Amino acid sequence: MKSVLICRCVCKYWNTFIYDSNFAKLLFTYTPTCTMIRHLHSGIFHLVEYDRIEWHERRNNPLCCSVFEVLDPNSNNSIKLDPKFEIPIPDPKSIQGRRVYVDVLSCNGLFYLSCSMDRDISLVCNPITGEFIRLPKQPPILRPYEQISWGFGFHPKTNQYKVMRIYIFKHDRRMVVEMHTVGTSTWINIEVDYPKNLIHVLNHSAYFNGALHWIGIDVDGNDSIWAFNFDTERFQSFSMPPKDQGTKVRIFEFRGSLCLIYFNDLLVTMWMMKRYGDGKSWAPIFQYTNSSITTSQLPSCIGSLDRKNQEFRIFVTPWCDFKAHGKFQIIHHVPTLIPLKDIIIGDNVEVQNIYSPDNPN
């Protein structure tokens, strides 16, 4: 992607050709997933690049490294942070000068952004082009609830992007599922069947195979994967690999499969579902054991290159020292140059650009 962006600067004709919708769509089909990183309160995302020659010759792949090596722009490490892109986070003046955390979810070339203090401030943007649209206000929640989980996905049959909100009421554990189709002006309630003993849904979601996936926890503390299919608008559950008590888990897509990463103070294990939907097909694909006496020697990041698909990822380990380096966010994203007007379907689409001089954001 960086080389394509550099070619834009050659001449006006090349710039026009690269931003042509047909070329951008063709390019998107061949663009691998990349890693983007930012400090939590920053509106700047850095595209993480790696030295292709060094990584192809590297034997210790995945590589364990420190977050300082990744975040330090002057590091001589084989991982670099260039170029950088700005996302349209709210102006501090518009939220009484307070510092805010902006949630960022990625799906199919676009970001979904929402302000931690005011969910009415929500956007869908293309971080590569700077284009964004504002989403309508979400319905108010009038009763006490346990927690809210969010998801950003794509319906491949209708080519529509979807934002989902799930929350569970405190008094009766009833779960509410709401969905917004980007480009429309409304949120709708989705009537779904779910187990009544489900008491918690982890906030982080993963989009894969036309569905959004969450990890749910029941009253007995058992974990399972809950997948919402955009075509059927129903949930499907999958079992997970066994894990020790106190082990944390994160779900994501990797190498064209649904994956989990388990981590605790002693061990990091990455699991891959070899056959989608089959809870018996989980297989470990990477493991790192803590054999160090001091935590200062432990890796805070794991870099991995899939040589077959040229897909480079960075994962954060539980040993990351956020106090020393500050909190940061890593997004795995497929960049695109396709204009928002050619992506978003609907009548409620007003495209703005963060780089426009008259942008009020």
C-alpha cells in the first residue's frame, strides 16, 4: 500500500488513475491485511511495516520483541511505523476539553469510531483517504445494564456494513441486540434466541465469514463463542479449547480462519479453528512459555509473518508494561482506496474528509 501511495505523487495522471474506483476495487482484492498502531488518546494511526528480506530469512518467526522496539520511531528494528494516517476523533473543545478514548473497530477496509464518553459521537471512516460519515444517534438505554459490547461487520450478500450493540440488563439478565445498517437513519431491535444463563459477553468482537463473533460467559463461568450471522440474523454457538482458570482470551481472524489467543503469566497459546463452526477442530499454532525469572525480560509483543499470504501481524502479550510505554491499540486492517460513496449503500450518506479545510470536526 505504501508504494501505491508514493506513486500518487509522480504526476497528476497517476494520482487520478490510482483513485479511480475500478482500480481501487481491483487493488483491494489483492491487498493483504496490515497492522496499524496508535497511542490510545491519539488520532494518528501508524502503518506498521517490516523488512521483507530480513523476515524471510528469519528463523525465529514468530518473533518476540518489546513494545518499545515497535513504538520507537528511531529504532533500528526490522519493524517500522510509516506512513501515518489521521482519524477524525472529536475535537476536545466539543467535549468540554476532556481527554477521551475513542474505540476503533476495523472491517473490510473501513473503521468504526465511537467516543467513550458519548456514544452519540460515532463515525465510519476510511483511514487511508480520510473520508468519513457520521452515524445517527443510538437509542437511549433506559434501564440499568451490566455492560455493552460492540461489533462492526459486513453483509457480503447485500454489500452493507453493520454496527451492532449488545447489552444485558442487570435485574433479569435479558439480552438486547440492536443493529444499524450504515447508510440508513435508524437502529433496529433484533429478536434472537440466546441461552438464559448467559450473563456476560466480552467487549471485543471479531468479524469473519459473514458473521460477528463474541465470547460469552454463562453463570457457571463456562466460555463459548457466539456468532451472529448477518444473512440469517441468528446466533450460533461454538465450543472453545480448554483453558486454565485465570487465563484471558481474545478472538480474531488470522490466515483466513477464526483464531483465539490464550494468555496468562506463564503461557501464551494461539489456537486456530481448522474447520469453521466445528468446535472439535481447534489446533494450537503457536506457543510461548514464560521461563524467565524477571518479567522485565518478557516480550510485550509477538510479531508473526505468514510467508504464504505475506500477512504480518503484531499481538500484545500480558506482559506489556502500559505504565512504561502508555496504552496503545493495535488494529489488523485491510487498507483500501475505494471512495466511501462507492462503498456505503443508502440515502443517509454525507461524505466528509478530515483533510478538507472546511471540515468542522
